[in-house]
Amino acid sequence: MKSRYVPCLGRELHCMEWGQGDEVVVAWHGLARTGRDMDELAAHLAPRYRVLCPDTLGRGLSQWSPNPEAEYCLSFYVELAEALLDQLGVAQCHWVGTSMGGAIGLLGAATRLHGRIRRLVLNDIGPELEPAALQRIRDYAGQPPAFASFTELEAYFRQVYAPYGWLSDAQWRRLTETSVRRLIDGRFTPHYDPAMVGQFIHHPDDYRRWDEWDRLALPVLVLRGAESDLLSPAVFEAMRVRGPRAVGVTIEGCGHAPALNTPEQLGLVERFLLAA
């Protein structure tokens, strides 16, 4: 794997790149996370695919937006994704997106990236989300805590991301190490711009995307954590009968969102992509 810093629309995005296959998979992370969440998936797919795992603007090692109210929203993320693909010479790709990363793929496939995304995997995300879950995410992400020690931050991540399902001790440690920054006073905090949650204030309808869903004309796989509070069973079922008529799979032992780190989950994604 290699680490790249790519200029996109006047902003610098960080992207991990795995493998050297002719076919490309874009693996895009969730709201308050980083592209390193996709390490297991990328390592699994790398023997066959070139896998790109970006950090979204304002997350991880990507630049923070100088204009957060306008730029922390799905439409600008899609523009950045288009610029990233252009810069890296990617004409077509498959897209695997967890939560927000899936919403970017959904919107992109219906708009600027129409025809460039060949297959779409949505990990616990859909065109309509549960308001209570959105408020929960907004509450914890909008005021990231700070801790005196790294170990305390890891304990916090283990608690707040328990719905991811099973992770090994080594995976929890890497999740923490790849999504931490120090504040000026030396404390540890999650590695993202807290202003990114302004998306829910300045773009309140950003995650209502049934119109775009119904325009999709590509194969879609939807994974839903069995205990997810974000993607309701009703919306999950509706996604299977309207629009692109997605293939839907429920992942037991997970809430929002499956970590894409177990043989079962990796196999589901790989088999879907290989059907192309």
C-alpha cells in the first residue's frame, strides 16, 4: 500500500492506495472516520483490484475545509470524488461506502459519476435515515472528547463504535492509532474537524435521496447491521423493491455499521464485485 496526497478542487485529499489491478474499487469511510477503516477490505481485495481509500475533506490527513458551511456536504464530496478519480486516472470504478461514504456513492452514481460507478455497495446507509440516529451521531461527533492518555481514547472508541461488531484487540488499537490527533494542550482527540457536523444544520435534507435512488440503474448491494438504528427495516425493504432493486443482506451481531472486517462480510463484498 502507499499513501498519496492529491490536489482536488484546490483542496488536498489524502488517499491510501492498495494493489495494482486493472479494475478499481473506491472504499469510502463513514462520517467521523478515516480511510484506514477500510484496511481489511482493501487488503482482501488488493490481489485482484486497485483499491483507493480516501480521507474525506476534514477527516484524517486530508485538508480541513476553509469554507465549512458550503463544503461539508454530499454534493461537494461528490465533486471532490470526481476530481480524485480524474487526478488518479480512473475512468470507471466500483464503490464501497460505509454510512456517509455510501451516501456519497449513491449521490455520485445518480449525478456526476453516473456511468463511472459500475457497482455500488452501501454499508448500512440508504436514501432515508432515522432522525433519532442522526441526532445521536450529531451529538457525539459534534463535540469530540479529549483524553489525557491514548488508552482512554481507545476505550472511548471501543464504547462509541461497539455497534461495528467484532474487532480484534489489534484492530481496535489500529483504529485508534489511525484516527487520533493531539490538541495544543497535549490531549488526544479524534482526527477530524468538528465543523463537519454543520452538514446537518446547513444542509438538513442532505441524506434524503429517494429521487436519486429511483434514478439509479446499476447493481447495488445493501448491507444492514441487524441492530442498526440508522437504516430502518422499512427503508431497507423499500430499497429492495424500488429504484435499482438492491440485493439486501442483513449482518448479524452488528448495528451501525458493520466494520467490513470479517470473512463473511469481506466475502459478500468480493462476490458482489466479481459478478460484474
